[in-house]
Amino acid sequence: MFERPRDSFDRPFIPGSVGNASTWSVPVRYKTMPGLNFSRILGTDVGDVAEIVARAAAELADEGAQLITSNCGFMIRYQEAVRRAVDVPVLLSSLLLGPFLERLLPQGKALGIITAKASSLSPDLLELAGLRTNSERIVVSGLEDAPAFTAAWLSCNGDLDMAAVESETVEAAVTLLETRPDIGTLLLECSELPPYSAAVQQATGIPVFDFTSMVEFFIRGLIRRPFSGIG
């Protein structure tokens, strides 16, 4: 996890957030990466950041981690660097679900992606995730103009207002579908958006996927249990 700002504002990792251990069906171990923040993740010093991320991932693997994830969808930029550094599966971004979801959709349906900052979800990041950037089947909408979300997670100058962020996320999804009614599935890029996935689905009536969908999918393959029922 990248380092959080040292300030007086209250931004807890609520249930559903990648940073909340109760989100997961298995025990988790966190590793903070000192000096690494949101700005650096989106910055140009890719090599230096990749080294920090890969080192943290290697430490987690040495401590027994059976998979590595992150708390920011934009960490897709470092997916390959971490894969080279460890011998366990690496799922750094929910964007990895994008190609899978797009392939599932029928012809004439699009994949909608709600991201923390649309301008930062550049074509090269989509390509790193395996998505075709020139496809009309990929539609992106950002939350950078949503005041509550921005205050809590982008500018980091305010408390987390859960009700307001939920409302903004739902509004972004509904507006996106009004603009593109052909969207058949939504993917939430940001690791702080899963707490609002249920509300988004209730408002839109279509499938909604996020970080938790990705990680728990792999966990269910990692820990198989016998089936029980009536034979």
C-alpha cells in the first residue's frame, strides 16, 4: 500500500476497501511503501517506483503471501515489474478484469469503466491491462470532478464522507449509462470504490465488478472446497 498523507483528516479504510482486512475471505498482510503516494504512482519516475513496489511485493512473498494485489488501480503500470520479482500470482489492478469482461459482452454492448481520474487512465495504461484503446466498446468516466471523492482521495484535503462518495459514484454510473445506454457491464477501477458497488448495481441494474471481484475470484481457485448437496 502506498503511504497515506500525514494530516488531521479522517479517511478510514471502510469495509469493501482493499485496505480493510474485513473485506477479504482470507487473512491478509499489508506492506506500506514509504515515500510512495498517488502522485508518484502517476509520475514519470517509473523505474524508481517499480523498484519500490517490486521490493515490497518480494517481502510479502517471503513472508508467505500467496498472491499480491495493491490499493490503486493505476498500479497496473507496475504489474510486469512485480511479476518478474515474485513467484506468486500478481493482481495489482482491477483493470486486469477488463479484457475478460469485454470478451464476455455480446456484440453491441460496451464495458464502462469508472475511474478515480479519467485523464490519468491514459491509453498506455489501458493497453498494459490488455484493453484495446481504439475500441468503441470501452467507455471511461472519472470522479475527479466529484467533490467528496476528490477531497478524500485525490486532493486529500477533507474527511471521507461515505454517503456523499456513494452518491457521487452512483451518479457517475447513471450518467455514464445515460450517455452510453449500450454499456452492459461496469468496472470500478479505484480500490476505494467497492464499498459502493452494491448501490451502483441497484441504480443501474447491470453487473458491477471491482477489486474484490478480481481478488476473490482468484482466492476461490486457490482454496477449493468440496461440493455438498443432494446427489
